[in-house]
Amino acid sequence: MRIDDYLSTVFLIKRRTVAKDWIQAGKVRLNGGRTKPGHDVNAGDLIEIYYKNHKLKVEVLEVPGKSIPKAQAENYYKPIEDLEV
């Protein structure tokens, strides 16, 4: 699954278009480096999201095959860090 699609599917970012914009602006990193919206996400990958003065780092536990209910979103990632920077 593409990283922009993953972020919106597991409700880390509200919409895929917003995820795409943030990735292109360098506000989202995959495994410590810049990425592109079309890059595939796999279990074990680390995603960092920077928003204003906030940093969220999560580990991908599983990649959903389709849309999921919001209540199940946290089954697909594990928060590592949630900091103000």
C-alpha cells in the first residue's frame, strides 16, 4: 500500500491528498529518510510525522488490505514517540 494511502486509511492523517502534500513538503519520513507519496509501506517500517512543533513516530505493524473502521486503526501501527519539538 502506498504511504499516502496508508496514512489516511489508518487515520494518522485525515485525507490522502493532505498526506500527499505533507510527504512532498518533507513533513513525513519513512525509515528516517524523505520519501515519495507512492512509496510502499511494509510491516516494520518507521514513519515520522512532523506537524508544527509536534513529532509523531509510529511503527507499522500491519498493512490493511482495504478500508478499516476507525476503532481498529491502532491495530495497524504502534506509537513509538509523541513529542513536542
